[in-house]
Amino acid sequence: MNDEILLLDAQLLQSLKDSIAFVKKLAAEGEKTIQPLAQILVLEPDLSISMAAVQMPAIPSDPELKQGLFRSLGRQIQQQMDGLIVAITFHCEAWAVLSSLDQLDERPSTHPGRVETILFSAMSFDGRAVATMFDLRRRADQTLLLVPLREFAPEIIAPSSSRNGTITDAPLLRAFFMGVASALLEIA
């Protein structure tokens, strides 16, 4: 079992690194916006792992609507798969406030100290996660420049924990897996 977890962790990290490289390439090619995208890792019936890219719809700003959208997407995508979704990697533009969450009295999108970022996150079906974010700056011609906010620590850690400033709480990806679970319960 530990070998399978190590293999999944390696695939999850590689998927996150590939997502970062993809967005950096888009920025270098002159893109002006980054569309939300998910990469889904699927354990196929023959026990091979496949990957599917899913263009995400517009993401609402309301936290409850976001979670509902991700639950719905998890359910819908799992229903379309022959195999079992075992991990997801996701990136999107987001607002962030670079201060202690204890000091945050409002949503990041309305906070006067907000910065525009691009968030990269990945989670396995059992809740192990890794995430990082980049400051998203716009050049005079509105093309994008990605600047690391913190050094990426390439390790998978337990849900809701933190090491070296690496973000690991991913409520939208948890909501996605809640949708996956509901689709699996319908099948059973």
C-alpha cells in the first residue's frame, strides 16, 4: 500500500509542476488571462493511471457557490469516467492577502491589501494536498508575469497542516471529492 501512495504522491507532484510549467508557458506566449483548468488523475479498471484535462466554468466569487460548483463538477466528472478519480490538480486566478488570516476581516477580493495571484493546488482522494501561489503581475501591454510568492516545497502533507509556508488547505478540492464520493455512492 505504501508503494501505491508514494507513486500517487509522485504523480500528484508532477501534475502540479506540469500545471505551473503550462501557465508559465502561456504567460511567456503573451496570454492576458489564465482560464481555470483541472487535471484529473484516474485509476482505470486495468489499474493504469490516466489523466484528463477539464476546462473549468467561470468560478463564482461567493464561497458557498464555489463549493457547490466543485461538488457538482466532481459528481459529474466521476459519472463520466470508467475508472476512479484519485487526484485533482487545479489552477486559477485568485485574490490573496499576504498577512495572517487572523487579521482578515473581509474576503480577499475586497481587502485593500489584496494582490492578484494564480493559485496551483493538488489533492489526492485521501486528502493529502500541496499548493503554491504566484503573484500575478501585468505588464504595460497587459500580458502576464508570474512571480513566486514563496518557495515551492515539493512535498505532500496532511490536510489542514502547513510546513515552510506551503498552503495545504484546499476546501474547493475537498468539495470536488465530496462530489466524486456522491457519484460513487449512486453507483454502489
